[in-house]
Amino acid sequence: MPRGKPKPYRTVLSTDLAAEVLSIPLSEEAGQGSDERAQPRTIGERLERALDELEQTVELANEALGDNKMVGIVASTLAKSLKKRGRASICVEANGKVVLRVDYGEEAEGKPKQEPPTAHVQKGKWHSDLPKLGELRALAEELGVDISDLGRQRKAIHERLCEAEVDAQRPRPVVGVTQLRAEHAHGQEGT
């Protein structure tokens, strides 16, 4: 007999199923905003944009905290009260938590100053460092590569485009007029 409420079960979906779920179109009300950029049409596009904006915001916040002398004094005082030696700083994480960070080693001794802490946003399995689908389609059109059979599979499209670029960079044998004349002359000598 279970005690208390059972915890909800969570598991990560397969990449194919997750890609299908994230390609579901957003309702028109969900895409409304004052942003001048093109509005995201799918759940995945909206999440990707939100993660990018979060990463930029955290980076800006950490730069502002790093430039503020009062924050530096507070960080040093906190580190001393915790009996931590090193270069202390206060930074914001992507989950919204404000943390004290103490760096040790070369950074603490004043040698090369480390860049302000940046957001380490763990992106879902659906996120990729591949170019956006629109960019891939434009490149395919530019290279004259047919990707119509691949649908929205960015990885497969990217691989096909890479193969096409490698093929395009291979040197082609140049057949010149002198080479044609030489071949023609060899053909006539045998007759």
C-alpha cells in the first residue's frame, strides 16, 4: 500500500517523437507579440527563441554585475565570511538563481582575468547547433540540391548539403582545346 501521493513519472521522449511534438504549430494568439522579428510558427521555434533570449539576458546581467563595484565588495565580503579564498563574484544563472562564485588558481591571482560567467543553458534534445531549417533550404536552393524527400530533418539535410559542398569543391578535369586536338590526332594516326 503506497504511502502518500505517488510522484509523477517523467521520461524523455525519443528524438523523432520530440521533433514531431515540437513541430506542432502555435495558435495565433500564442505567437502575438510586439517583437518586430518574424513570429515563430511552431512550439520548437518559440522555445528556441526563448532560450536564445534567456541566454543573452543572463549574459548581459552578468556583465552588469561584473562591472558594479558594490557587487564586487559584497561578493568579497561574503567569500571572506564563508572562509573562501580566491576571486569572488556574484552571477546570475539561467534558472534565475543568484549565486556567489569563487574562482581559484590563475584567475584568482590576477593573471588572466576570466570573462564574466555566462549562462549555461541546457537545451533540450530537440535543440541543435545546426543552421535553421530556412537557412538550410536556402543553401540547398543555392547549391541546386534536391532535399524535398527529407522533409524537416535538419540533420539529414545538413549532411546532404555537406556532401554536395565537398563534391562541388573537388577539382574537375579540364578538357582544353589542345587536349582535344591531341586525342583527335592519336585517333587519326591509328587509321
